[in-house]
Amino acid sequence: MIYFFADDHYRTSPGKVIFEHLPAAVREKIRFYENDWSVLESGSWLDDCELLVLNMIGSTCSLPHPGAGAEKAVRTWVEKGGNILMLHGSSAAFWEWAWWRKIVGYRWVRPGDPDQVMPSTHPVKPYTVRICKARHELTSLLTPMDLPEDEIYTDLEQVSPCMILMDTMIEEGVFPQCVETVTAQGGRLVSFLPGHTPAVTAMPVLVNNVAVLIEYLLRTK
């Protein structure tokens, strides 16, 4: 079973839109929750979880940051080598937890960061997401994307070694858009940043890339 936890991301619901547009064969494997951390906090999802998917940023959208139960469960998942797909800003899903901030590859940095790192930024404009020159099987499976005006997550902090699989080149510079890092326990954490507004998160090319990442992370668990 895939457990997918999302916030409504300021009433744009990117996680929900992606979930609803995934192929039926993928959706039927997913238990999806929006703006509800009760199952995450309970730890019950650990019993049959094959993949953890996140589209959330802790303490945003008038929601509480996930608490002690969620931290215990997520840490158990990471320490057993579980795989995680982090969509959009989900490298900051649990940004209040010091250990989480160290393992996510490229980290979206919130204002008031506990480590006193300058916040990340998100210019809004059309952009192209490119496939990187990298010796990784996903570079032959993912598809480049020309996206309409949307948030572009930039100025993330690199906190652990990772492979950059997709990037974008805009006026402000070149920025990773899909990266994979491997935890000390062998779990694969893939961060896929593009996708904020419904016009973007419903695009077939973006949804297909998410489906490719889900299949990859299930196969390599």
C-alpha cells in the first residue's frame, strides 16, 4: 500500500490533483489524506506501507506541524530503509525535526529556519524542466516538461549527497527540480519539485512523471 499525505497548499490542492489524475491502477494502491495527520500520527500506516508519498510543508495552511507520533513513525520508516517521494516543497514536510533536515538531499528552507539558513525562494513564471546528463535509469524514463506560469522552487539548501535528475535554467540560474538521495539505511528519497497550481499538476506529462517515480520507488524498495 502507498500512503500519500498532503496539505491543500493554500487551496491549490496539488497533491489531491495529482492523485486524482494518476492512472487507476496506481490510485487503487494509494490511501490518500489531505489536511489530516491523524493516520500519520497513529503510526498504523507502517503495518502495510510500501511507499510514503508527501505533498506538504509542515505548519503551513493553518495546519499544525505533525507531532511526536508522526515523528516516531516517520523515523521508524526511514530507519528501516523505507522509500519516500517528496512532491513540491515536501523536503520541508517535517522541517521542525532536526534529523529530517539533514537527510532530504536538497531542502526547501522556511522563514525562521531553526538552522538559521536563508529562506528558499520561488519566482513565478513559465519554465522548462530538463533531463540532466546523469548515469541513472530514471533519466531515460522521465520526460522533459514545458510548464506554464507557476512557482519555481529555487535556492534550496543541499544537506546530503544526491543525484540531480532534472533541472531548470531560468534568468536567476540553474536549479534542481528532481533529485534522489539515499539514506544511511539504503532508503531512496526522491524530491520532485514542479507542480503548484491545478493547471500544472493536472498536466499529463507531469502526472506521468510522478507515476514513473512511484513505480521506480516501489520496484527499488
